[in-house]
Amino acid sequence: MADAVFTGQEPELMDLLAARPAFTMHAQDGLCFEGVPLNAIADQYGTPVWVYGAGSMQARYAALQAAFAAQALDVHIHYAVKANDHLAILDIFRRVGAGADVVSLGELLRARRAGIAAENMVYSGVGKAETEIEAALAQGIGQFNIESAEELDMISAIATRMRITATVALRMNPDVDAGTHAKITTGLAENKFGIAAADIPGLYARAATLPGITVRGLALHIGSQILSPEPYALAYAKAADMVRSLRAQGQEVTVLDLGGGIGIGYHDEPGMNLAAFAAVVKREVGGLGVKLLMEPGRYIVGPAGLLLASVVLQKQAGKRFVVLDAAMNELMRPAMYEAWHGILPVDAVLFHGPARPADVVGPVCESADCFAKNRMLPDLATGTRVALLDAGAYGAVMSSSYNARPRAAAVLLADGQSRLITPRQRPEDLWADEILPYP
């Protein structure tokens, strides 16, 4: 869910803007996203506020589809709900025909509430509880990605008791280094995810004999925020070899889940080359004659969202601190992963003004509540606004009310109009579900 620590030269504000065609800077209106002035959003809904662009999500989904189509690949896209689980966003992907990749019963039920059929969902995750498995089977889940022999036995027993057949794929850990942040690599032997490749043939054969189980194929996922197609090439080559080996042993293999993890450019770089990625898929697994699944999340929604904040004050204490009304409880990624997010002033005059180093921080009582260090920014007076870019993935879903800070509002832009999709939490909402045991 994060990028590696950034050590290169930081892009200038103009370069950040130029790399993001959904953003424009108008002399009068200031920074606009999908044609809507962000100052108008802040005026209407307050700050901090999440701002998502439906057009950007649809365009990125279409670009991924087009890359596969150019290689004559039919890849079934299951949006990774964990990236951003808002009902309005799930509804966007339902409308364009996507399925869902879920990792909890809550995500499954959210996707169902948004109208995505359970049969068009893949249930991933290393720790599926019995109650979650039962509920998923009752809903008619399309596929479980199995993470261990123990989980396979658990699903077999539950499905048999319920007199239901569970469709499963075995998640193979290919032991491939994705070259990403250590906290979000998932395809190394030392990671908790998946089944060692050496154990797949025996477990696949056993799965084919278990009651309540139909085993269809393999799944794999090697990490997140991957910027090069080469790690995928290594992993997919190993998956293809495993498919051939299983078939040579008489097993039926009809599905291959390619996982997700396609990276984006958080600086001014382009991110993953989709044409190169699709070519790797075609070369390594395109001739297997299997149904291909993909689980993108960040790639589709990351650049389609931002966190809009206001400056509380500038503080000079040996160095300049720009204190925002947004904090680590809204956007956790910098504190958790040392993740880099671009920051743009919303005001056009400030955007073109002289810049000097500043640490951009929030008001939470933690030293980790820092969005950027020594970032080149203009003077930002109290009340001016800034946009924290590429916050559509792993932003709101990881947020909290730490320090008793009400959760931010969220707005969706579509066809040049803004629509409130989450109201700002009120202070009294923070304790609405709490109980005083001694009145």
C-alpha cells in the first residue's frame, strides 16, 4: 500500500501539475480538478475534505482494459476494494462491469450494497474466519483464493456442512522480490501470504478430492506499488510453469488470478507502462488457455483522489513549519510508509510565487504527523488551501478519529459537478456508539 522511500530530486510544482492532466491552474479560479475549482469545493464543504474524480477513475479503468485488448487478452478486472471502499466508488466500477476483490466480510457486504454480484467477487486474505467463510458461501461468492492447507480444510468442512460447493484457487507464493517497500511486498517466501510453490502440486491434488471443494486454478500477488513489469514477468513465468506441471499430473486448471499491485507515479514519473505490462502478461501466460483475473486498486483510484486542506498557520522554529488542518489521522501513508505525496497550493498567485523549504505537518500530537520535510513551497498564509495529491488509494480507508478529530467529508466530481458522498463527522458522532456503564 505504499511506495518506497523517495530519494531522488523532488519535482517542482509546475512539473507535478504537468504530470497530472486532470489538474489545471486557472488565473482566476486557481487549481481545478476535472474542471472544478478546488477553492469552490473548500468554500462549500470545508476542509479537510477528500475529493474524488469519477472521470479519472473511468479513464484509468478504460486505459487498463485497452492495454489488455491491444494484446488480444480477455482479462476480468476485479477492483481491489481495500484501496478505497466508498459505496459511490464501488458503484462506479459496477457500472463499467468490474467485479470485486475483497479481503473481509465487511468489504464483501459493502460491494454487495453497491450492487456487485457475489459471484463476480474473489475473496482473498490470509486470515478468513469461519463466520466470514460461512457468510461468503451463503452470499454465493465466486472464488476463494486459498492461502494455506489449513484454510482449505476449513472451507471444505464449512461448505460440506452447508451443502454448498466452494470454488477455490490456490494462492502460490512465487518467492519473487517485487522491488517495493518492505512493508507491502507479498510474494517473498518470508511473507505471510500464500503457499510455497513446492507445496502446490500436493495440495492441489488433495483439493481435487475434498468434499465441498471445486479447485479451478492458481492465484498470486507479489506486492503493491510495483513500477516495473519485470517482477511480474518472473512471477508469471513461475505460475505458467506450475499450470503446465499440474496439467501434466492430470489436474484441471482453468483460472489464473494475476493479482494486483500496479504502481503509479507519485512524483512526476509516469508510473507503470501499461503496454509493457500487458505484453508481459501476453508473453508469459497468454497461451495457457485459462481465464485470467486481475485485481487492480491503487492504479485506478490513486491519482483520481486528493486531500484538500487549509493552512492553520506557519510556524518558524529554526525551520519553517506549515501546519494544516489535515493530519495523519486523515492520510496515514507518510507516517506509516514514509510515502511521498505531491503538495500543490490552490491559489494561482501562490503557485507561481517564490518558494523556500518547509515541513508540512498536521495538528496531531505525534512527531510522525508530517506530510513532507523540506518541501519547496511558497509562503502560505492562514486560510490558504493546498491539495495533497494522489490520495485516492489507501487514504480515507486507513483514516481514523485519533485525537478525537472528526472524520473528513468526501466529495465526488462527475460531469463538472460536485456531490457530497460522505458528510463531515460531527464531534458528538465520535461518542454516539459508546456506553457509560454507570449512569
